[in-house]
Amino acid sequence: MLIPDVNVLVDAHRPESGRRESMGSWLQGALGGDEVVGWCDHVLAGFLRIVTNRRIFEEPTSMAQALEVCAVVLDAPAARRVHPGPEHWRIFAGLCSQVGASGNDVPDAYLAALAIERGATFVTRDRGFDRFAGLRTAGPLT
């Protein structure tokens, strides 16, 4: 299973990233591929928060359009919803302690714990996730 980070979805959607074409192609291929692509509410809500934010984008994505993007990725053949299981909190708390998490490290640890619990590869451009022991990461374009 692959679990994409928020940055993968944002880059595939927003032209300002400079990666829209390459990231969009990768995402389209993954969503039509044989490996499960897991989507968690945390990533989808983060996508909505970022792409609709007027402080980030001069012309933000409308909420209706952003929700449609979420619907499309959730309806893809390889897509599955992923939710924290019974071990998530224990793994999450351990990762927070391991890295001395605070502030923005906390949601990163949450996503890392989800991927670890599910035995998934976390797909991200953020090399900061490499600090979480036990997390398999991959760059989307490698």
C-alpha cells in the first residue's frame, strides 16, 4: 500500500508548484495501478485547508472544486480509505517521543504512525519524514 502525503496531492493539483504535470502523471498512474493507494481523512482535509487558503494562493481553489478532486482520487480503482487502527495511538505516541515532536512535527508523526501501522510506504517530497524509525518512505517521482 502507498499512502500519499498532502504535498503530493497539492502538487498534482496546483500549477504554482511547478510539478503539476509530473506529479499529476505519477498520481494518475498510481491510482490506476495494481498497488493500493490509501487515503486518510487527515491528508484529504489538509489538501482542502491548503488549496482553498487565500493566504497561500492569490487565486485559491474553490471548496467545490477541491472536494471534487478528493472525490476523484477516492473513486479511483486503486484507492482505499485508510483509518487508524488499534495500535495507531501507541505508535504515534512513540514517534512523538522519539523525535521530541512539537508543533508541525505532530501531524507528521500522526501520518507516519498510520503508514507504519498499515505496513504502507509513505509517499512524500518531505525528507523530514526520514527521521521516523520504522517508516518506509518513497519520493513520488523516483
